[in-house]
Amino acid sequence: MRILVIGGGGREHAIVWALKKSEKVKEVYCAPGNAGIAQLAECVPIAANQFDELIRFAKDADIDLVFVGPDDPLADGIVDAFEAAGIQTYGPRKNAAEIEGSKIFMKNLLKKYEIPTAKYETFTDYEAALAYLRQQAVPIVIKADGLAAGKGVTVAATLEEAEKALHEAMVDKVFGEAGNQIVIEEFLEGQEMSILAFVDGETVRAMVPAQDHKPIFDGDKGPNTGGMGTYTPLPHIDQAIIDESIQNIIIPTAKAMVSEGRPFRGVLFAGLMITKDGPKTIEFNARMGDPETQVVLPRLETDLVDIVLASMNGHLDQIDIRWSDEAAVCVIVASEGYPGSYPKGRVISGLAEAEAQGALVFHAGTAEKDGQTVTSGGRVLGIVGRGRDIAEARARAYEAVSVIEFEGKQNRTDIAAKALV
């Protein structure tokens, strides 16, 4: 098979890495890819939103299957466009991808089908939103309705912080049109958990759970990012809670989407909070998570291509999906200034040394310049350590992180620490 992966981040590097392990795969292309992906696949300099150019390339290269990584092209209908061109594509169609593309759609869907989530109200008018906000208790959560590169959510500890977030989204338009509508949501307290699932209509095959670290600094301090590290498994969370999340949230959501005439096929990502009242939904994403994918796929023992083809052919319920018992910990190495503005073009050293230690080095924001690998994004690398348990995997991840160097490098030092308690 000849496969085209759409995207150019750490998630896509992990997807390419997993696909390349399949004996069924002859060639993998990635558009646009990055410096790390270029070591495994042929990178094609076409952006993920250039549908016509991507379709033209896929036809010229005799692509058998397209695997879409990022959220934006899914929300914009890339699967619909490729299917209309007769190209087999893995991912949800536009009307199903709205479960991520619009937080208001997602919240209303959960409310309609009585799927556990936080209490909320939605607004299109700033003054009305501000008046409502001033009547609520803090902490409180402010969410831009649309896609905002993982940065459209503010967990406000004070009223002043909440008002600032509301003003930035609705008046200053820091998220563009994504902030035209706002969700003001009850703050949920508890442990976060991420469960990704292969979904085909009402068939749900959950992956092993993971936990993400969103804030930029140790101790969950500072602004939210796209994710500063992940780990799996979750030894401090009972299997009964994981099973309850799948049965009461993910499966009912898949069935609700079918009932709404928006059957979901692809990877459905549930961001959950384990509260004193049980698991509740924080968010749904219409694709694999980043950096969750970087720890989940290394534990997958079944051929990823077989799973995708089973889903495409309506046989997802019949395939045996196996996972290893090993632990995996991913530490994100980021540029200084992230999640705000950051420099680019800083030379990265230590990549070969990290891999020689046995770590998986997934590139997120890198490029090649004058024969050297340089930074080109806020999140630069995802360094994954694997081991018999979280402690061993974590130690190996941080050993590898210690040999990676570039000017302004930053990373959290407490990824997976709570799983050791």
C-alpha cells in the first residue's frame, strides 16, 4: 500500500512511525511533514488545507489510503473532498468532525442525550456573557466555540482572570472567528484522563488511557498549551472508572452521532474529568490527540493498517486489537516563550544520542536548514521513554531529554510524577 499522512507535527510523526511497521505498507508520504518525519517518509511540501493540491498529488502518486492527522482540515471537510475524488480516506466527514469544530454543538449533543458533562451556558453577545459570568462562582472555564490550536480554553481562578479571557476572545478576537461564540462552563475538579477510541458508527474500540499535562510549568502552573507531556497506563485510576467512561460517555456519544445523521468514522478522543460524581466529559476531539498519540501508539501491538482497513470496510467490531503491558512517558521539549511567541531556527543537538539511549524521538516543530535540524515551532520534540512501569519509562524519558540541547529549551520536570504516588 501507498499511504499519505496529512499533517506535520508530533502526532503525525508517531502515526507515520506506526504505519511504517506494517508489512502491508510499501511507501508512506507525509504532507507537509517535518525534519523527523523526513527520516521515515517522503515529505511533500503541501499544506494540510490545500485540498486540491493534495488530491492532485494523491492521484499522481497512486495513493491507496489517506490518514488525516490534524483537526483543522477535518473541520473544513478534507475527508468529504477526498472521498468525492474517489480516494479512500480515514477520518470523520465534516458533519461528524463538528464534535470538535464547535464546542457548542458538542455540549448541546451531550445535553440532549444525557451524557455526563459540566453545566454550561453559551453566548454570542459579550455584555450578556459578562453579566452571566459575574453571577458565577470561580474557578470557572471560558471556552471559544471554534478551533483555536488547543489554546481557546481558559481555566480562570479569579473573576478578573475570567473577565480578561472573555474580553480577549469576544472583543479582542485573539482567536479570530473561533471566539464569536463562547461557552462559560462549570469548573470540574478531579483527575483528568484521555481515552482515544477507534470508532466506526456505533462500533467503539477504546485504546489504552493516557493522561496529559496542559499547563506550561511544573505543578500545573501557567497558561494552557497544546500539551507538555503524557503517560500511559494510569495505575492510580481504577479500571472500573475507565470502563465506566467508555460505557457511559464514549459509546453513547458514538450512538448519538449516528442518531443525529452524523456517523463518526475515525479516531474519537474523549477528554474526561473523574469527579466525585463519576467521569464527566470535558471535550471531544475528532482525531488522535497530541501528545497522547506519542505514548498510546507505541503500546499498540496490532497492525495499525489492519485496524484502519477494518474500520473502512465496516469490520472494526471483528478485529482483535492488542496492547502491550509496558508503560510509556512522553516529555515535550518546547521553545522559550511558548505558548506565546517564540523564536525559530535554533540548532538542535543530541537527537542521535537520545535515540541511542532507546528513546523514541518524535519531531513536532522542526525543520532542516543547512544540513542541521532546527526549531520551527512552539512544541519542538516529544521524547518518549518506555519501561516495565511508569517509574522506569519516566526515568528513560528524562535521561534522553537531558541530552537534547538548543538555545531557549524548556520542558516540565514533573510529567507523570503523580502516577508514582
